[in-house]
Amino acid sequence: MSRVLGALFALLLPVSCGSPRPLPNILLITVDTLRADRLGCYGYFRNTTPVIDELAKRSVLFENVVTQMGCTLPAHVSLLTSTRTIRHGVQNNAMLFDAEALGLRTFPQMLQDAGYRTAAFVSAAPLKDLTGISTGFAHFSQPEERSRPADAVTEDVLAWLETPPSEPILLWIHYFDPHFLYRPPPPFNQAFKTNERLLRYLEHGAFTNWEDRAVQYSHNQYDGEILFVDGQIGRLFERLRELDLFDEAVIVFTSDHGEGLGQHDWMQHGQLHAEILQVPLILKLPGMGSEEAERRADLAALVDVLPILTEELELPVSASDRAQFEGMNPLSDPTREYVLSERMTAPSGNLFRRGEEYAITGRRWRYYYASEKDDRLFDLRTDPLELRNVIGEYPAVVTLMKERLDDLLTAALGLPGAPSDRDLPPEFIAELRALGYVD
């Protein structure tokens, strides 16, 4: 446990040493397709996230967090199981997650054993019940069609909170809105306009065709989507305060992956680039205020969320469940050397390129191995946007990164894979097609 958080929890301990600590309510918020660098608390120049920025002022903000895959379902499976994609085998949105067949347990299953009431509210087809992501959630709410907007999700959550259970709750809320096609509702579609500062941002970031008004418009609309979601999170927080649940709640805010938006000649996600791999992670623990807030620059990963919560909250999670975790707690052990990420594979007829591709992210270097194109190496200290491939300048670094990748892939040989899209109904495939995942 970190020094700051250890001191905080010491203050929260009951007077009687024999009394067990009450289990806290846990709120997990994931915003689909949200780049870390588009939040004010991560340095963005626009006021896209006033609610989340305020949350960050009383939380632990992790500055350097990497996702396991730039794809909705695989990333969320990694988040809820603390396993890498090469372990759980879900590599695109047209696959199924069968926890039991894979010998895995989900976080809601673990917390159900501890007496938690579990509920989830998701916004889009890739996370519907039939994918298996609902495993362990006693209440699971999903859109009737391919997706639903943030206000509809929030209304659903607020209705559920009208009769909150007496047990501690694990509440997962997934918002989809920043996802392509970037169509925020009024007035958010007019919230941001092209100005000189945006143009400087686009030019500095080497966004393809940044001088094109259509590209600028996409960025304005993407930011409008984020502001819309932020306001809906604000509605949720307001209700939690009215119920006197906010201060003592654990709140985890993160994303499954980022979005290209034209960097590296890629508009959406699914590929491996810095802007797709980097995600936000903000953690508020019970009773935290501005004095306990901190920013952590340690290398972290999406698979670290469960180890962080389990250890920092001292949750009654069994040793066998903890043994499943492939993440670690950077608050107590900031020595992580690297994070493994994988590019999504292509279901039949998919628009994404085929072939294996992996990224190894270290504290300084990020190395990309690809089976069907040249390898790449970037120095993140001097080139965080990954604009200059230095693969030929540091052969010793490349050798080391290759060895680490080989070790991880060798360890994953023989593990059961996830079922493919052959088991998915045609209407679900049609929903994925409408979202751009299948041609």
C-alpha cells in the first residue's frame, strides 16, 4: 500500500481492532475510445472534462497507463479479469468470452463471493450479454440495438439507484459516445470550434491532413462527445452525493483504448500506436480529498486495476483468484518494467489489417513486432508521439525487447482460445457491421 493511501486508511479504521472494515461501494466507469490526452487533467487545452478534472483533484491519477488492446471487448475482458489478451484469447469484438472454459474468474464473480451486489450498464453491441462479458453481474443492462447515448445509460443507472441494495455494490457503467461517428447531441455539437490553438495542436501532433476542415470538424465533434459524457457522469455523481454515497465510494475512471483521429494515418483504433494505447486511469478511494490526491508517473496497465483495488481496499478475494492476476499494484510496487499489448485480429471480412502485431512498452522504450511489416522502436522520453523510428540505432534494446516478447508468447502456448464469431447470431454481426467492425 502506498504511503499516502496507507495513512488515509489508518484514519478510516474502526476504533475496535476486532471490527472488520466495511466493504466499500465500488463504481467502475469506462468511457469507450477515450484518449488520455483529451482530458484537462492530462494536459489538454480544451475544457472537455470539468467533472473528471474535479474528481482527479481528490484522487490518484496515473499518468502512464497502457491498454492491452485497442478494441472494446478484448480490453474490457482484460480489465475485468486482470489477464492479458494472449491469456484470455479474445482478440476482436466478434468473439465470445467464456470464463469457465478458459479457467478464469471475473472481478464481479470474486466480489459476489464477498457479499457484493453486482450491476452493469453498457452502451454498445461489443459488450452485450451474449459476448460473455456479463459473467458475474446479477443485473446487466444493455442497449436494444447497436448502441445507446450516454444520457440513456445514466437514466437507467439513476433508476436502479432509486432502490439501492443494502449490500455493498460493484457498479460498472460503460459509455460509448466518443466512438466513431462522433455525433454529439446539441448543444455539444457546437461546443468546440476550430481556432488557432487547435491548429497548433494538430500540426504538432502530425495529424494527417490536419489543414483539412473535415479533419478539424471531426476533432471538434470528438471533443463534444467527451464533454457530453462528462456531463452525464456529473449527473451520476450528483445523485450519489444526494444519497450520501459519493465520499466513501471507490471510483475508478478509465478507458478501454484511445483513438487515432488521423495520427499515423489512422482514424479509428484497433492498431498499435501511442494515441491508441495510452488510456486515463483515475482512482478515488474512500474519504479521499485534495490533501491525499497524487499523480503517479509509474508505468501501469489496464490489467493493474484489479490488483490495485484488491490490495488497497484489502478486499476478501481468495488466493486462487489473486493468482490469476497478471497485473500488479504500482502503488505498492512501482517497479514494473514493461506492458504487453496486442493488435486486434481481423474477423472474416474485417476492415482491419491481418497479421500478428505486439507492442512492448517500457519506461523509456516502446518496441513493435509485426509478422507482416517491419519492426519499430521509439524512444518515449524524447519522442512520445512516436514520429521517429530508431530501430536501427539501438540493437541491444531491440534484442532485449524481443526476448521479453518471446518469453511471454512462449508461456501462452497451449492455452485455450476464445470461441470465434461462428457462434454469434447474424443480427449481432449486423450490429458490429453498423459500428464499423465488420465489412
